[in-house]
Amino acid sequence: MKKLVLTGAAGRLGSYLREPLSKMCEELISTDLAEELDTTYPGETYIKADLQDLDAMVQLLAGADMVVHFGAIGDEAPFETLLGPNFIGAYNIWEAAYRNGLRRVVYASSIHAVGMHKKTDFIGIDAPHKPDTFYGLAKCFAEDLASLYWDKRGLESVCMRILSCAQVSNPRAVGTWLSYDDLIQLVQRSIDTPATEFSVVYGVSDNDRAPVDNAKASHLGYRPKDNAEQFAKEIFAESGPLDLTDAGNLHHGGPFAAVDLGNSGVAHLNLKSDDTGKE
């Protein structure tokens, strides 16, 4: 592949993707709002650009084969805060990809697009949208945008509904964990699968307690290797019995299903630092 573009390259997940993506193409253009990255990999160039600027996105994606879109505000916030980067930014990516004749958009969607489904429902990729927050609503918008641009303009997309890509630090994550190695594999398969049309796939590892079903996404060839069951005994012992009056314990969206609209969900996830040197 000649050229890939990665948005959100300065973020935590984007930082894990830069090196493997740089090995999949002759030229990797990484972009974010940071002034610069500490280092770049062979074949990688960093360009500061704002997702809300359509002209900048059109210029950025010129000559690319695909764009891997991870750029956005990664938490619940007031609608007005998310409108620019998460809603308009998504439109700008798909429109810029179309104008430049890209083949595919690989998009970091989220479980929060379907976060108000009950955890006891084993949902597949065809589960109807049921967002838990304005953040989840933005993911629904982008998934529908992806579907529209395939149906009307022939631009392929893979929408990866990522569950919990961080250290396992709470009972929910025993089922929802996506390891960094599996994240990388998921993105690689979303890129190198010959034909995807409009596809949805859950970003989750091979957990014994995974609450979602990827059977209808098997054409992507994503076969996760890691399993969070190794953490289950310790995590469950630390947490004690769950409060079943807490909506966050009953829905796929976890704390995002319980917070008031506009309030942070990440603040309630008890995330731990990876301490890996990633940005």
C-alpha cells in the first residue's frame, strides 16, 4: 500500500498503531492537534491538522489509499463540545476520502453506539443503535455516515466498535477487554481484507465472558488471541458484589450508561496507567 493516513495519532490508541501501520505502507501520514510527536517511525510524517477543517482534511488525504480515523474527543461531553471534532470531524473525513478517491475508511467506533442494550443481551453487529451518551450518538452518526457513503458513493468502511482497550481494572472489563495486540490485529485486518463494503465489527479480545457476537464479521478475518479471564479472580475479589441498582452494571455501556448526559464516563472507569511510554 502506498499511503495511509492516521488521525488521532497523538492519542493513547493512536500511539500503539503508528509503528505497525508504518510497516503496512510506503508512507504513513500521522495527524492530530499536538504540535509534534516525540519521535516518528521510518516512512512516517506528522502533520498537525484540525478535523473540523474540511479543506485541511482534503489536502491531508490527497493520494492516500485509506484513512484510519481515531481522532475525536474520547469521552462524554456536552453536545456543543463534541459537535465539531466528533460529528463534523467525521463528516469531513468521509467527504475528504470521497473527494480524493480513497478506497476505505477504517473507523474507531465504540460500544457506546449500542451502550444502552442490556449486558445480558448477547448482541451481534446487527444490533440496532442504542447510544448511551452524546459521545455514543456521535458514533451512531459516523456509522450511519459510513453506511450512506458506501450505498451512495461506493466508499468502503469498517466501523470497529471498540469495547475496553486498556488494562483490566474493573469487573466489566473482564468481558469487554481488547488487548493492544488484538487492537493492532483488528486494524490490520480492517485494512488488508480485500473487500469490506460497509462492515461493523466489535473490538474485543477472545474473552470467555465477551458480551458481544462477531460471527457476522468473520469475513474480516479478525481472530483475537488474548483472554481477560486470567484477571477475573483477582478483579472480582477486589470489587465485591455489584450494585444492581446502578445502570452502569446492567448495560453494555458501563458507566457511560449511568452518567448524566454531558458528564464524563471515563472518570468512572477506574483506568490504570499503562506505563509503557506511549503518548
